[in-house]
Amino acid sequence: MNAARYRATRADAALQFELEQFLYEEASLIDERRFDEWLELLADDLEYWMPVRSTRVAGDEAAEFTKPGEVAFFDDDKSSMTQRVAKLRTGFAWSEDPPSRTRHLVGNVRILEKRSETDVTVTCNFLLYRSRLAHDEDFWLGRREDALRKAGERWTVYRRHVFLDHVSLNSKNLSVFF
């Protein structure tokens, strides 16, 4: 659904607040390295995808990001995310030993689509800062589209698409979670 066509109602204000709190808590779990708790917020049918961005001439903006099935920085599911977290404990995740220190700033949260009271798509802007070792620092800026599903009292992410503002990455790796 086109974001410009969805209009939040007054009744959506409580839902908006609830979704924002969920996204803030999720970011906190990652920053605090509470990865097992974070994994519980990811649905079993998770799609976690970050396309590659390229610079395009005016009028060709639709081709700016690679499409699903094409090259991507991430194209993961719940199983591969679980494996990524498990690898952090092995002593063989050299890009994360010592562990990165991260800080996720999430803002401009908007409801894009409300399929039901328990199934919504939200977009947000993010800034992810990582420091590692004594002098390594990375900043990633972008936008996310998250499809969230509620079961009982708990939201889960079943689709996360991460769109970086960067065309060229200066980072040594992308071993952190967005």
C-alpha cells in the first residue's frame, strides 16, 4: 500500500503508541545484546531483507534498489537469524569479538497499512551507530518497513525490509542487526 494513501484515525493513536513502544524495546534488546529475547520478537516466517542501493539518473529512481531475488546485503529468515545469533557465542565470530557497541535511534514511525488490529505495516527512519575496538566507528542511516503481527499481547516482526541511504558502505562488515 502506498504510504500517502493510508490515513491514521484518532482511534489509531493508541495503536501508534503501542507500535512505537514495541520498536523502541526491540532496538533496546539489540543494543543490550539480549539477542535471545530479541529473536523471540521475530516470527517463524520472518523475511529479513536489505537490498543494495545504486545511484540512478532522474526518472530511473524505481531501479534504485535491487529487487527481491537479486543481490542483497541480507536475505535472511528466522533460521538464518538464529544461526547468526548462535555464531556470536562460538568464539569464531571474529567480526564481533570483541562485541560491537551499538545504539539504534528509531523515529518517524508511521503506520503504512493496517490490514487488521493485529496485522500492520509500519515504516520508520533509523540511525544505527556502532563502535568497536578503540577507533572503529560506523553509522548507517535509512528507512525500514516492518510488517508486524500480534498474537495475544505480543507483537512480532514477520517482514523487515531495510533501505539504507548509503550507496557505498565504508564499514568493514555488516555483522550487526538492523
